[in-house]
Amino acid sequence: MSVEPGDVSAAEQVRDLAARLAEYPVDALVHNAGVLPPERTASADGHELSLATHVLGPIALTELLLPQLAQSADARVVFMSSGGMYTAELPVDDVDYRRGEYRGARAYARSKRVQTALVPFLADRWGPAGVMVAGMHPGWVDTPGVDDALPRFARFAGPLLRSPVQGADTAVWLLAIDPVPPTGGFWHDRRQRPEHYLDGTRFDETARRRVAEQMRTMVEEEYLR
């Protein structure tokens, strides 16, 4: 076992990490890096940190590792989202959270909403390389990140929080289950779930395409150049 560190929010580090991983076969990726900054924080490339960490970096890393994934007999990519994304609208006109009062929990939910909205798009994009793509949410998990970013929630919900092993269950299952799950889905507790629960946060395919195009441009011009 070896560890290759890298900050997925930073384009240069994503490229460097992909270069270091070029010598290894890659069968699966789980994008589980997460941040919840208390105030608006810019990534090394000037993007809101949640968006860079949860969306831009993971997509770019997958793109850079696509040749290795394409060589795998059963390549799978899982995006670890959050049930909190159901509460956020898709920020079509302000994806980088440059307007309005900044709240860390809201930024987190917005970026996870973007991530989830892109899963079907990415499934179509990476499908020709034989890659299954899934989004999922782990439930509320008792982690140091929750304690640090949402201390009141952690105290209130403590008895209901899951262990990290329980939170990882569906991600591991999506990587291991045979036959391979359908690509482009969103999952929770090993069951496929809808993208929407609340009428006020629904988005249509036009909005999905607009956000996907913005993300494609950012990734190609800044991370893959």
C-alpha cells in the first residue's frame, strides 16, 4: 500500500497527482475529499473552495486518469455527495458563490448539488471508456469534519450519526457489487434514489446542461491545460 498526497482543489496539484499515478493501474475512484469553510475561501486557482474540492478537482483527476480507467475490465467512479444537497438549488448563475451572504453549510450543499447534477452528464462522457459513474450520500456520519464545521448539529444529532464504516458502506458496495450497477444513478443505503425531493430545489435539463458547460470550461482551461 502506498499513499500519494494531493490537494484536489488545486489544478497544479491535481496534474501532479495524476502524473504520479500514471505508473499504476486504476480500476476505481472514490471522490471523498470534503471541505466546509466558515467563510468564503478561494482555491489556489481562485474558485470557491467547496466547488473546487467537490467538483472541479475530482472531475479533472478522473479525466487525467481516464486512460488507465479505460484499460480496466470494470472501471467505476463514485462521487461521495451529501443528503444536504437536496436543500440547495442548482446555482446556475452563480456557481462560484460570488454573490450574496456566504454560509459554509450552504456552499457545501450547493457544491454537492452541482456534483450530483453532473453525475448523469459524466456517465455519458466517460461511458465510452467503459466507466460506471455513480453519486451517493452516506447519511450523517460522525467524523471530525462534522464536529469541527457543525458542532451544534453534531451535539444534537450525536446518537443518530453513523460510524465512518457505516457511511462508507454504499460506496464500497458500488465498487464491488456484481453485476455492475446502472451508470448515472444516485444512491443511498444501496438503493437508487431520486435527484430531487423538494419542489423548490428541482432543476431541469437546461439548467443541468448550463452548469455542465461551465464546469467543462473551467476544468479544460484551468486543470487540463
